[in-house]
Amino acid sequence: MSTPHLSDSDYTREDLHEVAVVMSNTLAVCAKLIEQHGGPDQCAQPTTSALAVMESADELLTTMSRSLTLARRELRSIDARARQRFLDRCPDGMPLLAN
């Protein structure tokens, strides 16, 4: 049994706009982090202690992780709406499966 696949027609222009906003926001967070931490080729490190360096690294990774998690959640929501539109078009709410 095959799993039905979404097509381009399952996504609206609003969905695609929302994807663009989500990705732009994610990239903006990345750009801000790069700026805060010394640019893409180096990481501005506190010179006070090893513990400060580790704390800074942890904060950076936490911020990145939260941003990516939020983006994934928003993209899953967009995909769920498209999948619901797909199912709503199917007779009895069940997609026809091709073998």
C-alpha cells in the first residue's frame, strides 16, 4: 500500500508566503547570532575563563535550537493544513492509494 503524496495544488499562496516568512525569520536569527559572535569565520569568545566560553557556546546553541524548533513547528503546521485540504478533497475523507 502506498502513502498518498501532497502536490503543489495542496498548498495555497498564503501557505507559501508563510513558509517564506518562517524561513526569513530563521535566517534573521542566524544573521543576528553571526553578528553577535564575531562573524562567520570566527566566534567572539569571552577572555575571562573557560567556563564563560562554555556558557557562551551553550547560549548560542540554545538560541539556534529554539529558532530551528520554532521553524519546524510552523512548517509542520503549514503542511498539516495542506494535508487536511488534500483529505477534504477525497471521497469519504480517505485518499485513493496507488499500488
